[in-house]
Amino acid sequence: MATPIRNVCIWPKLEGLGGPTSFQRRLMVALQARGVSVHHDPQDPDCQAILLIGGTRHVGVLWRAHQRGLRILQRLDGMNWIHRRRFQGLRYALRAEYANLNLAFIRRFLADGVVYQSQFARAWWQRVYGRGEKWETVIYNGVDLDQFAPFGMHERPAERWRMLVVEGHLRGGSALGLESAVRLMRALQERASRPVELWVAGEVPTAERTLVSSLACDLTLNWVGVVSPERIAYLDRSSHLFFSAELHPACPNAVIEALACGLPVVGFDTGALGEIVTPVAGRVVPYGADPWRLQSPQIEPLVEASLEILSNWSVFSRGARQRAEAAFGLERMTSQYLEALQVILG
């Protein structure tokens, strides 16, 4: 008989921007709605298991919980790697390498099971650190399909095409993605049936913002800044095309949110994007170079894919929503995490 899940610690407590924080907030609400007590205290005497979001600096606390027999389910996305190709300071590089080693140590010695965000993430970890002996599975991220939906307020323009980029933090490889977005916008401007504009939502460092603005000096570029989840849904509904700027995403929340809002997605076949965006929901095209070396991609396939989507926008919009409903609902994800917790509890 399956062990009923009553009390779970989701650790560590995350705040700020980014996918892990959004995931934690959504899962906690969904679990509580199912009667599960959810908290951030690994020393709670009633706790049955810890769902570890990535890693933690407090490995000693985790080790003691492990020694007490508390089951640990580790959720993993990708690894830090941009710093090995684009130097961003010694301190940043050391922190990035430490984070990788921290995740790998927990995966090997403390976790009773591992949840990867995608097949791509699982293959990456296995390639670098070997196949683990622990139970493991893949669970894609999910969103509230009522909050992120095609219906609702929007300001989608009829006289021009609007392309949207959303990331929590746009730096490093994502900054290279922004340069690709500008190149795409420039090419579309020459060939599309309407004027094209680019909206960028997220935290963008001043240096990257200045560089991208200079590249788009004669184009319509709107820096939206950091926005709330409610505002993201509004922006998704107010756009025609979502461009995925992240290189090698493990399971990008922003892409799933766009699909749920009926916003078709276009991007390069790097990371898990090809697993998430099916042909009915958008287009994923070959990079045309080596993204691991931060080489510049070929834009022309992306342009052709974008023109195809814009020419059949209603069809792709319906397909995007259908894809989200089939694979990325919050209730589906919550059930899968409960099943994973039951497996490690035995």
C-alpha cells in the first residue's frame, strides 16, 4: 500500500526571480490544496521527506537528516557552464564550480531519488557525473492553466507583430540569446507583412542592455523589466511570438507559460526546448553552430520558422495551448511529485 504523504519539507526556501522560485511557490500551493503540510524546516519531527530544490550550503543539516532516516528527493535542472566559456570574474567562476560540486555530492551520497526537469537534464548529469545508483525520473514543470491561459486581458497589437523574450535573469548565454533575438527581429522586419517589435521582460545587467540596445538602435525594442507572474501572463497574451533566449534550458518555465497562454514559441534546438515545443506549438530549429562554445547561430532557419508561425498564427496559438494542456498542467506535475515521494518512502 502506498505511503500517504502528509508532511513534506521543501528546502531551501527560495526567494527572488527565476524558475526554481516559481516552481517552489506553485508546488507548495498545490500540495497544500491536497491536504499536505508543506514547510521549510528539515528538522520538523513530523516531516516524512525533504524535496531538495537543487542543492544547499547547509550540507551538514541535510546529512543529519539523512542519518535520521529522512528520505531526500533531489530536483535537478542543468549545471553552471557559461563561466567556462565567458569569464565573468574569479568569484563568479568559483561560486559556479562550487555549486556544481555541491549538487553532484548530494546526488551521489545523500539523495534517495532524483527528479530531473527533462530528458536533456538527465542525460547531461549522467554524461558528466555518471549514472547514479539511486531511483530517478523526469518530471516536467507545470503551470496553473487557469492563470496562464489564452483568455483574459491583453493588448496584442493588430497593426504590428510583437515578439517577446522572458527570463528571470538575462546574462551570459541569455545575453547571447538577446543578440539573436535582435538579429531575428531585423530579418523579420525586412520580410514580414507588418512592422516587428521586441519586448524583453527580466533582469538585464546594464552592460548587456547597453550592448543589445546599440545593436537594435534603429529597431523597436522595449525593455519591460522585472514583472510579476500576473503581468507575465498579460504580456504573453499581448504578443504574437515567444523567442526562447536561454542556451541549454533544462525546462524553461517562461516557455511553458507562453504555451499555456496560446503564444507560439520559436527557438533553437538546444537544451530541452525540443522536448517541450512540439510542431503544433511552434518551431525549434537547428542552431547551426556550437552553442557550447557560445558560437553565433544561423538566423535564417529561425526567420523561416517565425514567418511560418506568423502566417498561420491562429493555428499555432491553438496548438500551443493544446500542448500545455496535454503535458504541463500544475495538477499533473503535483501528482507526479507525490508519486515520486511515495516511491522513495517505500
